[in-house]
Amino acid sequence: DAKTTQPNSMESNEEEPVHLPCNHSTISGTDYIHWYRQLPSQGPEYVIHGLTSNVNNRMASLAIAEDRKSSTLILHRATLRDAAVYYCILRESGAQKLVFGQGTRLTINP
Amino acid sequence: GAGVSQSPSNKVTEKGKDVELRCDPISGHTALYWYRQSLGQGLEFLIYFQGNSAPDKSGLPSDRFSAERTGGSVSTLTIQRTQQEDSAVYLCASRAPLNTEAFFGQGTRLTVV
């Protein structure tokens, strides 16, 4: 499985945008980029995924570099409830399992 | 509709005992996954089911660990002769056919004393 690299932790303020980076320099052409987050004492929840184009949904936006070697998860206006560990995961098309790394622990300050 | 349900939510067992952890996936979800998460760590893949068969068991840490799924629905993860290093949160996830999003349960916190 191709590897991702994320900062161990990040901190931001409530109602400000948050940009969570992920490096995946060994990504292959068929790898999808997935983001999940894990709130305290809960199982992970899906956030967003993409292949080449930037993606938006109600939770977040995913900006994918043109060479696909990095991506950024964007929370447009952070709330205290967004405090969680965010995982960036590569999954090959047709592959079944998600391989989680250590993720980024996001702290939101009131 | 109900999400992925896991039981029990907490389990304390004595070293050497066997335990069974249960997962009820979302109805209609053919793919089912077991993960484990030790304190402060990321998620470690254990096993994947497609229907009742398990094409990927590569994450099971030893032969003390086994899992089955019946009727394409409920799955049971069994740990025999539990050890203290088995203490962790065991998470189950399910996914609908042709869908990308996996839905996780709240997990079972296993403590081996």
C-alpha cells in the first residue's frame, strides 16, 4: 500500500478555515485519496474522497495537487466539533481495505 | 436506519479466557471489516469479509484470532486464550456494494486483566 505522511498535530481557531496537508509521493495512477476522521471515543467516519479533481461536499473540500503527490483537506469554517484525528488514506481502485496511518490530531481553540 | 452495531461496548476478561465480539453491519452491506486500535494508536486492519467469505485475513495477529460471518450479516470475532496485549478497541465497519464509504461502529473496548 502506498504510504501517506501527515503532521502529527495541528491547531486552529473556531470559525477559521483549516487546511490539513497530506503527502503521498508514491501514489499510483489508480489510487484514490480518502479522508476519514475519528472523534474522541468514536469510530472513524468518512469525510471525502477523490482521484484527480478537487471535490466538495457538505463536510469539507479536497484539493488535489496536479501531480497527485499531495492533497489538502479543507474545513472551511472549523467548529469545536471538528476536533478529531484526521486520516489521509490511499486505496487502490478495486482494493477492499483501508490502511490507516497515524493521522493528524486537530485541536480547535474557542 | 440503524448504523453498525457492536456488542458488548466494553468487555473485561481475565488473561487466558476466550472472548467473542459481535458486529451487526448495516442491512444490505456486503463488505465487512474488523480493525483494532490500541491506546493512542492508529487503526490496524484485521480481516475483511465479502458476504460470508473472508478473502483477506492478512491482519489477524495470531492463530488465537478468528472471525466468521453468517447469513451475509452478523460477524463474530473470537479471541482465544486472551493476553494483555490483546487489550484494545475492536472496531467493525461495513460498506455497501459499489460504494466507497465505510461506516464504522462505536467499537468494543476489550481489557484483559
